[in-house]
Amino acid sequence: MSTPDDRQSPPSARPGRLGVGVVGAGRVGAVLGSALRAAGHTVVGASGVSEESRERIATLLPGVPHLEVEQVVERAELVLLAVPDDALADVVSGLAALGAWQPGQLVVHTSGRYGAGVLDPARRAGAIPVALHPAMTFTGTSLDLHRLEGCTFAVTAPAAVQPIGQALVVEVGGEPVIVAEEARGLYHAALAHGANHLVVLVAQAAQALEAAGVEQPGRALAPLLSAALDGATRAADVRDGEGPGAISALTGPVSRGDVGTVRTHLDVLRSLAARTGAVDVPASYTELARGATSRALAAHRIDDRAARTLLDALAPPAPLLPDDPHPPRSDPHDPPRTDPPEEPR
């Protein structure tokens, strides 16, 4: 296995070159296989069930044979498992049942959800388990290879094996970060919450802009959101003890305590929901504005009075009271209700 300093040497001059087998040539597997190949390792085989996977093998891993999973594992010194999260445990245990894992073989998976524990069936057969997860979305094209430069990779492995995972990450241009086994779920939830829900927010904002007559909402949002994202991610790394972090980049009506603007936003977004059925838009706005208020208060961006006023405005609307003041009977066998006699006039 190479060290970070080996990146300065030509691939052919680096020690520890491995035969890599890619199980699951999807968007992630084919790209990481190509990156490891560029680092001087040899990709000895790749598997993939879909036509898209076969095309990725041909495009990103030209000359690499398309094989069955068992054949890939048999040939490889490093097995890269890039299969869906829900399939990973079954793939690992299924190969163990077949006796496919080999002593000393590196087994690396790319799932964010799991640590190294999911590889225990391979470890019991003598394989070396490593969990590597790139904090990036993939297109499954050569464009991803450039985006690996500086990308954070979560490394989870037994302590003695962690340097191997770190070295692999450095070889493909990434930045390794050790994540404990028990923290993998929280780590992955944080990334999914940030990336996936950012896409939902863009979709919601774009829908509202279209309804407002903006023909190219993406073009309108791009500079604003890019600046906001850049400011927030930079601020997230500048922390002084329990300092504000990313929330210091907050702008807009909540950060100013401008409750009138917030009320107007809620009115127009509820109107949009009534016209289009997009009830998720005012709901998301309300929940995130409440979160922004709480964090702005904690960071001393707004005072207690402004926070209370904002939270009152963001409270759910009071339910409409029925015309009939009597509650309905829940049991059909209950005796009918008898209204009390009116007071004599």
C-alpha cells in the first residue's frame, strides 16, 4: 500500500499496486475504479447488471472485463463494493456463504450508512474491512474524477487498518476523515439532510418563482444560492468554542426580526399551495423559519422579543371551530344526545 508521499511519483514507480475488482459499476463504483486505476492500480474486473453499468465499464474502465461478481472477487486483491445500501449486507454474507472471500484481501465498501461492521462476514474469512464514503454526489461520468480532488471521504475501519483507508483516499485526491463506527448513521443523515433537502428547497423555490412569472428560475436562483451556500459552509468551519458557525451567514427577514415580511411570505405561500396543491412549500418554509429563529436567537442575532414575535407568527393556524358546539358521539350505541331545555324567557 502506498503512502501520501507516493502521489508525487509516477504510478509505475509506486509500491503496493493492487489488483482492484469493482462490484457494482454504478455511478460511484465505475468512477472510483477509474480513479484507482489512474493512481496506478490495475482494475482486474468489474460487475454490473444494467445496460448503464456496462456502458460505464466501457467508458470509464476501457479494456476491463465485465465479469460475474464471484469472478471479480476471485481475481481481486482489493474488492470495491459499490452496491446499494440495502443490498450490501446480503452481498457480503452471500459471498461469505460461497467461500469467496480470501485471507488478506482488502474489502472496501462505499456506503455512507454503514461502517466496517457490515463487512464482518468477510473479516471472519480473513479479509481486511474498510468503509470509505465520498461526501459527494456522482454523475457516473468522467466529470466526477475532477470533483474527487479535495473531496472528503469518511474512513471507518479497525484502528490498525485505518492508514490503509486513508492512503487509498489520498491516492484518488480526496481528504480522509476518520468517522467512528457508531457515528456512521449520524454522519450519513447529516449529509443526506444537507444535500437531498437542498435539492427539495431549490425545487420549491423554483416552483414559487415560476408562479411569480420568472421563466428561468434556476438562473435566478443560482447566484443567490451559490453565495449563500459558500458563505454558510465557510462559516461552518470558523467556530470559536460554541460560536455561531454556519448560522452567522444567515440573512433575510428572520435575521432582522422582520415579522411583517415573514407573515407576508406565509400568506402568499399558502395561497400558492391552495392554487397548486404544493402544500409542502409553506410547511417547509414554516419549519425552517422556526429553526432559523431558534438558531438566530442562540447566536445572538436577534433578541428574545423578536424571537417570540417570529415564533408566534410561525405557529400553526388555529383549527376552525365547528358550528355545532356538541362533540359528535364516538360510539353508535350511545344514547342520543338530549339538548337541555331552554331557559324560560
